[in-house]
Amino acid sequence: MRKRLLTGAATAALGTGLAIGVVPAAAKEKPPRVLLYTGTTGYRHADAIDNGRPVVQAALEEAGYAVDWEDCTDNGGNPGNCDHPTANPRVFTDRNLKRYDALLFFNASSSWAGGGKVGPLWDEPERAAIIRFVQKGGGIAANHNATDMGAGVVSWDWWDGGEQSVVGTLMRGHARTDRNNVADVHVEDADHLSTFTLPPVYGFGDEHYNFARSVRDSHHVLLTLDESSYDPGANAMGADHPITWCKRYDGLVLDGTGVARRYRDGRTWVTGMGHFGGSYTENGGDNELVRQLVGAVRWVAGEGHGSDCAI
């Protein structure tokens, strides 16, 4: 899996193409490839997926990435269902994931309390393939519902099962679902690829997620919400409310003979943002949310440095 470092000169040259830092595709022998995945077996954020996915995909392609979109829903074995042979069983294998530099779990979901839908989104072999992808230097970015896969309960230990999991916490509730409930977003790390084009403070209306704990001690916090600037609802987090963060994973795995092999560290990045389709389409797609997601994919795909996410 090819990993690319963003040099100081390249950083200075960034700023064209939706202000997300495009590296011309013609300069690459083979463009990096992203799997943009919108599978759901729980609640489906149809507005965000239907309206936001094309915008994010176009922005990634403008940034020089080849993008494959995969989608599925439910788990009943019919065409279009996530457990159908043409869907997840085909996609989440070692052989297929080897093709990708990064995965973007775009509003993916695994279960929905009270929704009457079945799960899980991935079976055990598919989960194992995803873990190996990260262990061998792959990267995953995820947004909104993908940080609440299990609707407030653990969906998968590695993903959201504890403080050292990818998400590192659970979503225990959210503010009212109202794009007019505008929060002040504070950039805590302005040097990361997902944040360097963002203003230090900006307003963002969303279904703001309230998490069970701050992940500051276990993950690298990139953005926080100022709860004094909006109505956070009944499950407010208080003075420390991270909303975007990242984490590196040690690239040390055992091969089939039990020998430890060293690979590049994997990279993960998540944000609670992105409920409304209009947040992606605003200003023709040139907005803070889309820039953040494209920068995140670039980082988990190997641009920049792993140390950009040091705790």
C-alpha cells in the first residue's frame, strides 16, 4: 500500500480545487484509491447519503483520488442487502481491501434501537479483514452515524467497544435535529490535513452528537464544540466536547507462522459531524465539512505524517 508524505513545499502549494489542496492526478503514475462506503443495517441517513455522498466523491476525485462507491442496506440476503454475495462478502476481503489506500465509512450504521432492523453490518471474517487492513498500514475515516454504529451500544469491540477502540466512546444522545442549532466549532490542531483550511472558529448547524466521555486522553482531538454557543440538549458534555479526532494503530501483526511482522502504522479519523445533506452541498460543496472530510481521507491514505495524530 503506497504511502505519501506531504512536504513543506507541497503544503505551501495547496489551496486550489475547493480549497482542499489538490495534487494533480497527472503527476501520479497511479492515483490513490478510496472505498467510499455507505452501507447501513440500522438507521439510514438517507438525506446525507443521497445528497452528500456525490459531493464528497467529486471532491475526492478533484483531489486526485480514484473513488469506488459501495452501498448496501439491511441484512436479509436479497440483492442490495449487506449480506448478499454481491455486497459486503465481496467487498471486505483481504484481496479486495488491498486495492485501497483508504476507506471512508460515510454515515454507515450497524443497528438501530427500536428500528426493527437487523445486523450486524459486518460478519466476523469481514471485521477481521478490516482490522488487518489497518494493521498493514491502511486508513479509515468515518463520520456521523459511523461514530454511533450501534445506536448507543457497542456494535463491535474494535470499533466502539472501549477507550482504545477506533471511536473510543459511545454517543449517548444528541442535540435537537435542527440545522439552525449552530455551534461554534473550535479548531484545536490547525496543522492537520483535515483542519488546516478551516478558520480557527466557525459556525456549524447539525444534529450535534454528545458522547459518553471526552476522548482527549486516548485520541488526538482536532475539533471541539463550544456548548455555550448552542443548545446541546439533555446529554451535554460540558466544557470539553470533542467532535473530531484521530488515532494511530501499531502496525505490528503476526503472520501465519506466528512471527511478528512490522508494517506501517494504520491511521483512523472520526467526526460526529454530517447529519444533513445540505451541509455537504452548501456553497457548491466548497465548505468546512467537505474540506474536513477530504483532508481526513488524504491523511488516513498516507499523506502527511503519522505523528500528526500524536496524543
